[in-house]
Amino acid sequence: MNRAFTLIEIIVAIFVMTVGIVGVYALVPKIISITSANTNSFTASQLAREGIELIRNIRDTNWLEEDSFNDGLTTCSGGCEIDYDDSEFTAYDVGRYLRINANGFYNYDPVSGTNSETKFKRKITITPDTDILNVKVEVSWAGDSFVVEENLYNWQ
């Protein structure tokens, strides 16, 4: 008995292989898009957490220096900006983006020639209460945003 492939079997096999290959190629742009979105979301989440840590650091420094826990933290109800190496807030500027320096640190310093502008903005809003600071950090980029909110308490 002759065991050869018929023309219809070959056409079906080619069709099945073509559908499989086209399906894989259709997924590649979607995977790249999702990867980029996840990278941006992760970066934004870390920048937001850093904003909370910066406020926590100021509160803790106030305790160590035996100042009021909210010293310097009550003027930020309209939105502020601060860097990891700053000790004071600046008013939030809608048109100002975070920059990244040669060491990989995000900041607002436009002076250094090694800083390159990113697509991220960080707005810190502090709403003071008697013994509570409600800290809200919003990081925005390209129409998306990531928000972290936390209450910091006066433990003293």
C-alpha cells in the first residue's frame, strides 16, 4: 500500500502552521506593550514609596532633634516636591518632571548636565491633623498615575 500525503493534507498542514506562526507574531507587540506598562507602573510605585519615606524621614528627624513631629510638614497641603537630598519642600510645578542622574537617582536638579528628564512627576500632599499627618503621593506619567496614601502618627 502506498503511504503518501495527499494535496489536501499538505494544504491543511500548511494552514495550521501559518495560523500558529501568525498568532505568535501577533502576540509580540502586545507583550512589548504590557512589559513597558508594567515597568512604568513599577517605577511609579517605587517613586511614590520614596515620597512617603522622605516625609517619614523628616518626621523622624524632628523627633531626634526634639522638635514638634510635624515641624516643616504643615505647609504642603497644596502639593509639594522634594528630593532625596533636600531638606525643604518646593511648591509642586505641573510642568516639571523628575530627572535621573548618572548614578540612577531621581531628582529635580536641572543644574547637572548628566541629568536626563524622565516622564514622571511626583506630587506630595500632606494634610495635618492633631497627631496625624495624612500623606498622599501621586506619581503621574503619560496619562497614567499611581497613588499611595499613608497616615503618619506622632508617637511621642
